Amino acid sequence: MFELMGRQEKDIRNKVIEQLMLKPVANTRKVIREVTIWKMEQLLDYIVKLSVDRDNGSLTVTELRRVVITIFMVYSVLRLSELQRAMLNIIQIDQAIITICTNLLKGKRGRVEVTLKVVNNKAVCPITWFQAWNEKRKIKTTDKDLLWKNSENKRSLTPEECSKEVHIVISNAGVDKKFSVTTIRKVVISTMQNKDKTKIEIDRWSRHSEASDTV
């Protein structure tokens, strides 16, 4: 603004102006940080309601798979593209442990293995959801198998098909349809920020250095 008025840089960059600008800049940053995409509770509450139908066996294989893909995204903090091409290690499934093996193509690139374990709340437990889905499939998932197959288990789901599956879940949960499935990862990281986790902790946990980009 001052430069447009024809003032020289040395006249602009002084301590008084810097101090005057501190509060407006700080307020701007505060507003950006407080912008909310949507609440993770919306999605989890919906999954809890679906768990009743899961337990009484009324959900179809496709409906179960949709939730499994979605809840795996939440717990693994993987991008959908990374999850779509993932292989599964179920050697320890009897101990309620599943390992997702995939490659990261963004951030800290390379091979990664994400271990999912049982959680106390069965309604939102990724292992419980996976087992319910796998038991209902005609051909069960085997060790080192691709995660997502179509209803006939003849081929893997495409990235577009996986995206559509997850979008159905978050839309049914009441999330505005304008939000894409990529916002799940941002919402999870934002939730961790609200739990007073440091950026270093979040970056290490999420395996990517983008916590500062989350609003």
C-alpha cells in the first residue's frame, strides 16, 4: 500500500509500522486457522448408526466395502490414491491386526506400511468393519491381496470408483456434497490439531509435512 503511494522502502520498513502491522497480520492468521471444513463427528456418528445394521447383517457387501474404505482413510491418514493401490497383510488378523502396504507419491515418498489395530468402540473399529465385509464376500481377501475389488471380486476398483464409494458415505453422513473425499485427510489432521498436538507430532503421525496447510 505504501509502495503504491510512492514511499521508498527504507521509509516503509521501520519499527513503528512493523509493530502496527503485527496485530492485523496476527488476526488474519487466526481467522484462517479457524476456518472449518466439516466435523469428523459427523462422519463417525453416521458410521456408528450403520454399525447397528452391520451387526444384524442387513448391510450389503457394497455398503460394507464403502464404510471400510472410508474408515481405513480415517485411521491410516492415507490419501485415497495411496489406499486404492494398497496391498493387504492379514497374517496377524487373528490378533486383530491388519497392515496396509502401499507407496507414498507425495510428501515423504517411498514404501510405507500402516498397521491398524482393534479399537475399544466396535462401532467405529476398522478391524471389525473389515471382518464384517470380508466374511460376506464370495471370495475372501487373502494375504498380500489388493484391498478393493468389485462385487464379483473379478477386478480391482479404479480410483474413480473408490472416490465415488467414499463420497456416498460422507454425503450420507450429512457432509456438504461440495467437499471432495480428499477433505477427509485434512479433517483428520485438523482434529489432531484441536487436541493440542504439535506440528512435529502431526507430521510424524501423518507421514507428510502438510499439517500447516490444513484449515
